[in-house]
Amino acid sequence: MRKVNTDNLPKDNKGRFKWKESVGYIVDFEYDEIIGKIEILSYDSDREKLSVIYDDVVHEIISTDFKNSKIGKMVGKYTSNFKIEIGTIFKDDKKDIIITNREVRDRVREKCIEKEKWYEYSCNVCQSSGIWARETDMSRYGCSACSGQQVTDKNSFATIKPELIKYFKNPQEAHQVTSRSMKYVDLICDKCDSEKNIMVDTLYSQGFKCPICSDGLPITEKFLNGIFMELNIPITTQKVFDWATDKKYDVYVERMNTIVEIHGEQHYTKTFCNKDLKEEQENDLLKYNLAMGNGIRNYIVIDARYSKLDWLKENCIKELSTHFNLYNIDWNKIWENSNDTILPLIWDEWNRGELTSTKSIGEKFNLSSSTIVKYLKIGTELGKCDYDPNEQRLKGLRCGWERKTNIKE
């Protein structure tokens, strides 16, 4: 509350204050948490200013400001002196910071320049330092680095996601934004040089997907596929069974009659992708019951709600180690490949010519022949490989004809 109690001051019959007759009066006031008394000493009618005394200090104030309780400067709420000492600690449920420096800055207004007091602080929570805030904000808000409002060397995108800096057209921008920033930045694909404008927060949560040469596969699925490639175990991805034609299973290991499902965040919490978590989980249970009711030997579910190496590694070992030997798995290599598009590997494989059919390349990468054809067409358009579907079709027909001829002979 901010109020100067002028009820007892002399007024004329129109309610206007008689300031000269008010000399000698003592009025009560309340200004935020400050409560006290102010004595009126004199009044200058030419300047319309009152001379008053508060806390043994004489002040001059415009009479209308006094009437409207604009006494913040007088009672010490607004002062040119610093109120907070270096070394002061602010600790509550919003922050845990210590003041390390302070300075006065000019703030340009429309008609004047105001002086503002700023304080530098370090945060004991996020360990950021060199953060500045206005004096008026010190007690009201928490650490601006913790909340992502201010970029530091602790919370910058470059610090949180260093593996994605290579996609920034201007790498310096990665150091100038936080990982959850709503700012749009220009990215460039390191494989085909195509450009993309994307929100930083989207890049943080989804990674980089090139609009031209991206394979479109989730990191978690590529991580799982990479494990089976290292184990040299053939698998079928996105498997559809006759007994569940409207359901797809992430991985089917035929020689072990085993299904492996890798569940992302949408299987455990409500996200933008699944507006109905209950429906998602009911579908998971239905798929499990269908599989176990139709002779599947093992049904493995891996918790992949977080696309982070440590999390994926821990949960893959937890669920797969009783069925597969994971002792010699190069987890870092798999993670690196999972964060990259698989297309250049497929283009290189085709260009080497050791595997001469899309089927054989698909078997190596645990992908269908039709998917390999799609990727090779993209590579041809980009000039990365030379794939002619008509030529391959004729080649297949010739091979088929030769096989039939050999059988007849």
C-alpha cells in the first residue's frame, strides 16, 4: 500500500488543499513496507513545492506529488546510492545467488536519461557467473540463467548440444542462444549442403533432420538397429504379421522368434504426439497380447523415453543382455551413427559395387529393398550416386531369364 494520509490537512470549500495553512502539520504515511510520519515545514507557492522533514532529513517535493503519495525517493525506496552490498546472498525457493559486482547504467527514455543500478551475480545452482540484473529485479526473480532468459557459458546451446554445432550456418549463434530458445536459426546439412530454418528448441528436442537427405528414422530406432548390425544378427524392421495386419512391430528377430519394441516418451507421458496417453498404452498392451497369443517366444520392451546415450545404453543392456551378448558393443560408435543420416552410407555402398542389388544392401542395413531404392533415388538427384531404376529392373529380368535357362538346360 502507498498512501499519505492528508485527511486532516486544511482545505477550502471546494476540497482544494491550503498548503500554507498546512505548515506545522504532521501526517502519517505507508509506503510498501515502510510506515512513518512526515512534518510539513514550509510551502513555496511560486514553485508549488513543499519543504518537509522525514527521518531527520529535509526534502523538497511538489505538492501534487505529496498529495498523490509519490514519496518513494524521500523514504529511500529510490536512491542514487546502492542498496545491496557486494557479497550479499539471496536464497529462497526461486534462487541461490551471490552479488559479485555493481554499477550504474544510463537508461534512455523518450525525453530524458535515467540512472539505473545494476548488479552482477553468480548462481550457486547452475554455477553460472557474470549475470547482470536491475536492482528492482533482484528480490523478485530467480536466476535468469537457470530460467534460460540469459545466455551463459553454462546454458548455451553450444554447451548443452556441442554435437549439433556443425549444422549452424553461423556457428557463433550456437553460443548466443540457450538450448530451449524460441529463436529461429539457419542450419546447413553437412552431407548435401541444403539449408533449413528452424527453431532452436526444435533442434534441441528433435535433432537435425535434413529436408533433402534425412532418412526420417527416429534416433532411438537407429540406435536399436545399430546394435543388431554390430551383433551381425539379421532383423526385420516395422514387421507386420498376418495375425495383426494393422499393427507394426519395431524389430523382429526371426531366428529367435523375438519382438523388440523401443518405446519413446509418448508411451509414458502425454506429449504433443499422443493426445491420449491411455489410448497409447492400451495399444501397447493389445500388441503384446496379440504377439504372445500367436506364438512369439520373447517380447522385449526398451524404455527409450530420453534420446540420450547413457539412458539408451543402460536400458538396452537391461532388457537385451539376457538374450544377446552385448559385451563387445561399441556404444559410442552406434550413438554417433544414430545421430547421423544413414543415406551417405547407402550411397557409398552402392558406389563401391560389392553389393549389386538393393535387396543385399537392405539386408546389410536392416532395411527393406523399397527403402533402399528410395534412398538411392535421393542420392542420384543430389549427384551422390548413380542409380537407374529402369536399368536395375532390366538387370533383374535378365538374371531371372538366365536362371530359368540354366534350369531348363
